[in-house]
Amino acid sequence: MKILDRYIRHTVIFSTFLVSAVVIGIQSFLALIQQLQYVGQHGYTLWQAFLYVPMQLPAQFYQLFPIAGFLGALIGLTRLSSTSQLIVMRASGVSIKRIAWSVLKAAVLMIVVVTTMGEGAGPLLQQHSELARQKTLSSSNRDSLLDSVWLHQANGFTHISRLTHQNTMLDITRYRFGPDGRLVRVIDAKSGRLVNGQWKLSHLKKTIFLKDRIEVKTQQHSDFHVAFQPNLQLQMSIDSAEQTMMDLYRTIEYRRSTGLGVNRFVFSFWQRLLQPATTVIMICLAVPFVFGSFRSASMGFRIIAGVLIGFVFYMLNQLFGPITLVYQFPPLLAALIPTCLFSLIALILILRTR
């Protein structure tokens, strides 16, 4: 049985490697075509585009690996079936469940390698390449880390025009509303500095809206009590797909503390957390395709069917992200639905195999 396990494992891994090579090739080509439109702008060279593309690939491929793993397992098992090797295994008393177990062990081995790449070096390389590209393409006179930052806390909103350094911000405006939604106070400050862990505002102008009049006061200095952390704010500006799981968790907690929406980031967090389980399900889905109702179909038909199923899975994952934002759908449920749906399909097909 060990020899059989090793043989099936090597076949599935080798086929998945070939499919992954094709996926990476297509990704690289499309990404390079997209980058060519920026070549020549602000000194962005073709060499920088060639460096940018491979640094983006690990994280991008990780998102597509459930589909690549499914197609790889499907092609590998189909090749064994077309050469009658699966028939010999079945005639020797090897059950479908035993073959599925061998495929599962191959899936776990690949998932460990790909997850280490996709959740480890992938986001870091993606961040580094994206920051380098933005730095080259941005205007040379840019002297701020962030522009136009909004914060929300209780009945107040704060707008920071520019964050020039980790401890310096310029042109701050705070809006305070009453319980009835009426604007009661506006505070304008020219600058703010972080001193001993506490933000201090300078050159303030306070406008107080009373029922019968408006009062204007000035103040040289004032404390700024708001949950604002520049390092996390900078991290929050990074796309959720480019953050590590730990960074994504910190971003969610920080956005909650500042009263900002977190559904998009929570959805991405759960989707990434469920990625290994989703990949296992997709790879195991290839087993009933070979032994089930598709066992008499040609390899070409199976591949086309596999591509269509992978496309449907990818579109479902992409669809539920916007749904969580537009309709305030629970992010965890939105991340679970595609995985649960394909788990149910895989279970039904496996139970129907004989």
C-alpha cells in the first residue's frame, strides 16, 4: 500500500505542478501586459516591470491554487484511468476510499508547501513590489505618507489632511455632532505631533454652534484624544490581499477601534483562514469525476468540465466579497458558502461512486 500511496501521490503532485506552471505562465503574461502601460511614466522602466511581476506571483497564485490543485488531481487521475491503471488497482481490491485517501495525503503535502509560500513570503514580496512601483510612479514632490485620513469615534468625525511622518500630521479638522445629529462644534488645527504617546494639536480654532449664535475661540495647544496609530493606518492602506494573516487581524481590530467598517477585511481574513480546507475539498472533488458519472468521458471533456467548475468556484469567491459590503452580509457566512457548497457537491458525488 505504501508503494501505491507513493505512486498516486507522485502522479497527482506532478500533474498539479504542470497545471501550476501553465497558470503561473498565464498570470505572468497578463500581469506583464498590464504593467506595460506604466512603462516610461515617471522613470518606470521595463526592467522594473519584469521585477514587479514575479514578486506578485506567489500571493496571486496562492489564491488560485484550489483551482490548480483540482485540475492537477483531475488530470493525474484521468491519466491513470486512461492507461487502465485505476482498473488494475480496483481489480486488486483497492477501494475508491483508499484511492481518495492517497489523493488526500498528496493534497495535504502540497497545501503545506503552497500555504507556507502564500501566507509567508507572498504578502511581503507583494507589499514590497507594490510600494516600490507606487514610489516610482508617484509624483517626485510627494512629501506625505498618507493623504486625507478620516476617523470616527462616538459622535465625532476627524479629518487629517496629511500625515507627513509617523509623529506629525497637518491640517486637522474635528466635527462634533449632538445626539439629534446637529453639528455642535468644529475644531481646526494646523498641526499635530505625537509626544510621549499622546497626540498634541497646535494653533487651534474652535467654532461652537449654539442655538442663537456662533462662537469662535482660539487655542495654542490641546490634547488629541482619538485612537489613531500611524503605523496601523499605513498598514490599513495596503490591500487586504497583500497583508499577512496577523497584519490583517491587526487591521481589523484597529478599524473597529476607530469606528470604520471591517466587513471587507473580515471576509478576506476568513477566506484566507479557510483556504487550506477549501483546497482539500477541491482536490478531493477530482476523485468522483474519475470514478463517478464522468468515468466514461474523454480526458478533454473532463478537463473542460474541470475548468468550468474551477471558474464557477472562483466567481463565487469573488462575488461574495462585494455582497458583504453592499448588503452587509455576515463575512464569515459569505466566506463559508462557496466552501460548504462544494463540500456538499463532493460528498454527494463520492457517495454515488461505486
